Amino acid sequence: MVSDFTIKFCIGWPKETDPDEPNDVAKYYKKMMRDPTLGYATATRDLVNNAEKSIKQNNEINLFEEYFHGEQPEHLSETINTKTVMIFKDPNEIKRAATKIVWHPDASTDLRIGVSYAQLRFQQMPANMPKKSYIWNLTNPNAPEKTLEPTSPIT
């Protein structure tokens, strides 16, 4: 029996062959395989075998192998430097981690940031844990400009 794969590659059918009739397709397929003047079948078979072999090959690149010996990189990465500009401390007695910092990218001259604080291990959170979050003005980092008091910690 002729497989669906073979049928898909048979592009042109003669007038006397009905492509929906399995017997006609099998008869035409056998004729194509026997006739050496029809190079289409041989070429198709070889093409499919080569394509399958190429697909099955391992095309991974070894990251640690030097492929271009003696070449120098054109763009070297720069060293990263950091500098502390301002420190915003949680004004509560019980210190919490900052869980989110947000700001508006199109801020005017007075840039403000919003910082939410919370204890992320809610099961270990003491009963008197503050839930406040703050909006800070960058011109005055010593005290928050506004205080937000939610009913539960903001994360």
C-alpha cells in the first residue's frame, strides 16, 4: 500500500489515474518506481532521505569551543558601576522589606516614588505589624510625603 507521504509528493497525475482510488495510485506508484527514465521518483526519494538525515543531525553549538582562532572581539562590555544617591528607610519601628517601587516615567521636576513594604511570610507576621506604604518626594528623602494605610499589606 502506498503511504500518505508518498501520495503527497506525487504532484501530477495522468488522466487515466484517479488520485482518490487507492488501486490506481498504487499502480501508478509501482510504474514510477520501475521506470528508470522517470528520475522524479529517485530524486524525490533521495531528497527525502537527505532531508531526514539533516533534520536528525545534532545542530548544537559548543559554547566553549573557539570557532574563530585569533579573532579579537569588536565590542567589549563595560564594567558596571553603581553609586548610592539616596536612601529611603522604612520609618516604622518594625523593619520590613520593600516589596514594590514604582514611579511615573514622565514626571515633572518633583519626582515621586511609591514604595510598598510588607513581611512576605504572612504566617510569621506579628499581629502589630504595620501595613503602611509611602510616597516619597526625591527632594526630601528624610520623611515620606504621603502615607497609605491599606487594610492588608501591599505586595
